[in-house]
Amino acid sequence: MAKKKGKEVLVVASKVREYVKSKKCNTSGEFIGELSNTVYCLIDKALNRAKENGRKTVQAKDV
């Protein structure tokens, strides 16, 4: 999945890198962008589920 142009990164890169480093691993240059794309997809799926259930509020159960 390539990073889509114009989309803002939804994750805090420094916090992600810090967490990965605490697990004794490294992050590639592309990881943060791809993680952000995955977050966009997860949010979109949750939004669709909420709409299908007649709600405008996204809830934890939609994830």
C-alpha cells in the first residue's frame, strides 16, 4: 500500500519509534506512512459500520 498524496499522517512518529525501540527493533523509513494508511483504513471501516447501523457517532465497537 503506497502512501496516498495529500493525506496527513495520523500517528505520532516519535511515539511509534519509541515503542518499537522499546521492543528492541527498528523502524524503516516507510513504516510510519504505511501505519498511518492502515489507521485511515481502520477508521473508514468503523465509519461505514456506524453509518450502516444508523449512527453518526463512531464507537469502540465499530473497530
